[in-house]
Amino acid sequence: MEKLRNKKGYICDMDGVIYHGNKLLPGAKEFVKWLRDNNKAFLFLTNNSQKSPKELAQKLARMGLEVGEHHFYTAAMATASFLKGQGAKTAYVIGDAGLTNALYQVGIALNDIDPEYVVIGETQNYNFENIKHATVLVNNGAKLIGTNADITTPTEEGEIPACKALVAPVEYATNRTAYYVGKPNPLMMRAAMHCFHERGIHSADVAMIGDRMDTDIVGALESGLDPILVMSGVSTPEIVAKYPYQPRLILNGVGDIAE
Ligand SMILES: [Mg+2]
């Protein structure tokens, strides 16, 4: 635990770590206060590409937690960073404002005629017209990208389709496989780490805190960050025991760090 507290930077998953649904988890406020009091660098990471950092900051504020927008890193931002690195200039997007804004910010123009890439993220505006169009563009040579490989997302109504389930029809129809950027792809953690490099903080000084073995913990391991599992989300001891890799530390919740 002392080793964990001595880290300079923390990358935290959100759902199941900081909040669940629309409720802050016990200890989340104390943890954020501890981060500030101890002058730690921190980033909240999400695979969801729908919301922009500003919207995420507002969401946390509604739950009573004030966190500046520069503390958020989304799969949409990681996708934009990846595409910029690939020299991308144009994309056809099926996604929400969080994704289109992130792409605009790295200079990628939306193009539905002859784009280099088709980029798909979570969105309510999903219909036959846009998957048909995406299929035609991929068959014409556009490369297919998914913001993250989550298949479902838990909601109050139950599990609902997430990014990979939305990309699947285009993969089937084109007989192509998309490249997925978000967790557990280490690309996501490395892209997030760029925000820490400016402060001279490197991966050995950073812990990744999450509630899922198959995304947060494996992603942290494969990108050289200390993986910390919290039991406040989807994991149970039975689930944890099944994996060939284990977290460095298992906590009840992030509040344990502040105690
Ligand atoms: Mg989570």
C-alpha cells in the first residue's frame, strides 16, 4: 500500500471505481481530495467515446465531485491520437459529439464521400443508413476503426450494445476486422501517459486503478503500469481467481488509498 501511495500518477477507470450508474461510490470524494492534497497527477479514463471531457466533468459535478476537464481521457481521444499518428486526414464517423470533437481537434475532417477511415463509436444515432454507408466505404478501401472493443455496457435497463456490437455488422458485411483502440489495447494507456510525460512522470511512477480484469488490469500490465484492482465494480474473488495474471494489489475501493 505504501508503494501505491508513493506513486506520482494515477490512471483511474470510472464506472465501478468512482461511480456506479449515477451514484458516486463510497470513498471516491476522499480519494480525489487525497490526490489533490498530495499533489498527485491523475486522469480518469473511459472506454466510452460518446461524451467529451467537458460533459464528463459535468456528469461528475452533478454527483458532487468537481474535477477539471483536463483530468479526463476517453477512447475517442485515444482514437484521435492514434489516427493523427497514422497521418489521417479524413474520416466517416458513426458516433457522438465526444468522438467527432476529438477528431476535429487533431485536424481530421469529416468526409462521407471518400474518407481514408471509417470510425465507429457508441451512439444513439445508429441506423441502417449509416451502417450501409460505412459498408460501402470500407468496400471502397476505407480502413475500419472501433473506438473500443466493449461488446456491452451495463445500464439500469440491463446490458446494452457497446462499440464492438455496433461495428460487428460492418465487419460481417465487408469480411474485414476493425482495429480497436480503447482498453485493453495498451495504445490507450500509452496515449493517456502522454498527459503525464509533460510533468516528467513515467510509467514506473504510475498506477492504473480499475474494476475489470479483462480491460483495466491486463491493459495496465501490458503497458507497464502497476495494476490495482478495486472490488467496488464488476469483479468478484471467483472471477479474479480465474485469470492467469493478477493485479499488484486488491482494494475494497479507492477510499482505501485515502485512509
Ligand atoms: Mg469499470
